[in-house]
Amino acid sequence: MKTCKLDSISFEENGQKIAYHYTVSNDIKEYFRLDNLYYVLYDKDVSAVPKSLAVIPLLSNIMPISWFVGFDVYIDELDETFYNSLKILKEQFIKFHPEKEIKGTLHVNNIVKNQIDGTNTSLLFSGGLDSYDSLTRNYHRNPYLISIHGADVAIDDTVRWKEFKKFNEEEEILDLSRLFYVESNLREFYTYKVELLADLGWWGAVQHGMALLGVLAPLSYLYKFTDINIAASATNEISYSWGSSPLIDENMKWANTKVTHDGYHLKRTDKVDGVVDFIQNSDFEIKLRVCYADERKGYNCNVCHKCQRTILSLILSGADPKPYGFDVPDNFYELIFKNFGEDCVMTKGLKYQWTCIQDKAAAVDTFFVLKDKDKEQAYLDKFISLDLDEIVNKNEKKVKRNQRRKYILRQKFPGLYKVYRYLRN
């Protein structure tokens, strides 16, 4: 029988680290790095948190694996609200992935009813456009902000994480006394076999909504926040399955908490408009950090497609991208069109993002001019006229095949990959 059993939970390193000690049956060991058991390290002492809540970070990460692989999980105690939420979440994944056989059951000895006596607000904070949009719209609520090392920035990438914290410290809009840093190996406690369960998209398509929110459970108990927010990365116009959506995030509940998938009604261009409007009507400046490219120097790399879309959105909002953390390349508009060339890959998600910007470009009368208004207007007219439907899913199979090959090689030879990344940096 395929099983995972939680043997114990311990609070270590002055109560700041929650360590989970679990064993798995031989037939599922290939999915776990048993020499790197899951843990969460907070910058606060969390040892006063009841174990029925302290177990939530682990279950938020391990239960999706249980469902997709098909093994049972055994634990001693769990919060009642979260126990019921997991049943709903499992059903959502069944609907999202009808081609998969979603099974696996959670067994709990003791169901505990918890109550958090408070109404404080919290927000997961990455420094990107989505989280800054949520912060500016909820600024009046003075939310606690939580940044997680191990999500976008790998745990062993201490350089990027030091930069991230330094950038936060430079932002006057951030109340550092209400900003918490959390470290978790939430992307490293399992093997590449888990990634293969979702065609190399496990983190994005399945894991990240539950994983990031689950880490907040111990902090919510200590700091009495029951209003929890995670910034939306898409809108209801997106139909493909994704690991963070209202149907996932807003069913992540424990005790008397409520999670909001915040900004779901806004396109990315709307978010840029909102942030620009907030900054223009306040005394703050902010630096958006939208990419984590290895070649990035400073806030952003300025050349990847995500940087390009954000820069162009700022331009169409009438804003100079530089104060927002971007050094616009001299060949910016030429770079834009490389996304639509012969070798491009245009997924439905990418097509949606570019279409939103096309609509914005067609709707505005003015834009921020980098150098030459007439030349840049000609580029925008050409961009507006692109038929993106012609290139959706182009080269997709070839690229996915190459990505799968590279991923497996990287997992089997991690030492060589670290050398490669060091040399490239």
C-alpha cells in the first residue's frame, strides 16, 4: 500500500523552524528527497502554534502529490476547517485535470476546531506587478507582507535573495516592521518525478497556490490575521488550469480565515494603470521586480518577454518605465517583434497577455515617448495589427520536448548545472 506517514513535528532553531519528520513506503520513494525533508523557517518564533495548524504547510505541499500519485497520508491532528477544505480542493483538481486519475486519501486521528481572535490583513509579497497592485489597492488596510525564499528565488541563490531584501529595504512604501521573511524548501523536497506529473509544470499548474498560502497558517495564528490575500496573475478570461485561481486559493481555509484571490477582475494592463495612478497621487516611488532572470543586473533584466510586456504597458499608461525599475534597451521595439517570429512559441496564456496590450495600444491616444514619437507610433501600429491567433501553439511540441530533455539532464547532473549557471552569471 502506498503511504506517507507524518511521524512528528518539531520546532527547532529557537522555535523559528518547523521540521516535519515523515516516512514513505518504498513504492513512492522515487518522488521524494528523503535527505531533504520538507521544512519552513520563519523569522519569528512560531513554537506556540498548535500542531493542528503547524501541520498545514506540509499538507498544502504534500497532498497534491498524494492526489496525483495516488497514496494515502497519515497524520495525528489537523484543523477542522482545513480538513474540510482539502476535500473541496481535491474535487477542483479532478475538474482541472480530467485526464488524470486523482486519488489518495488523508487519514487524521484527531480533528481540532481552531479560532483566531483577530481581523488583521496579510498579503503574499514578491515585489512584482501583481503584488504591488494588491498592496496599493489595500494600502489603507496596512497588511502584513510575507515574502517566501524558495518560491521564485532558489534557497541556494543567496545573492538574489540578499538583493531582494535590499530592494525591499529601499522601498519607502513598505512597512518593514510588518514584513516577514520565510524560507521553505517547498520546491526542493520532491524529485523531478513530481514535475513530470504535470509535464514540467508542477509548480505553476498545480502546486504554488496551495503551497504559498499554506506557509502562512502559523503566522496567521500568531499575528491574528484572518483576511489573507494572494495576488491574481490572470483574470476570469483565462480558461486553462493553473495552480492559483479563485477556485483553489479561496478554498484554502483554516480556523476562521478567509483567502481572497485578489485582483482577479483586473487585466495586467489595468494593474499597471492602477499602480501608476497610485504613485502619481502619492509621495512614493516603487521599483517593480517582474523577472528573476539569471542575467538580471539590478531590478530587472529588461529584455525578457515579461519585462518587455511590463515596460510596454507602462509606456501605454503614459509612464516613464525608468522610475519603475526598468532601463529600456535602445532596441526595445525591435525586441518586441522577436516574440512573434519564426522560432517563437506562443501559448494561449502568452497570447492572452499580448492581446491585452494590443487592446490597450489601440485604445490610448497618447503614450510615453522614449525617443522618436513618429517611429514609435509606427511600431505600435504594426504591433496592433498582428494576428496572434496565427502563431498560437506554434513550435510547442518541439519546445516542450527540448525542455523536458534539458530538465531531466539538469536534475540528474545538478553539479554540472550549478557550474553552468555560475559561468553564465
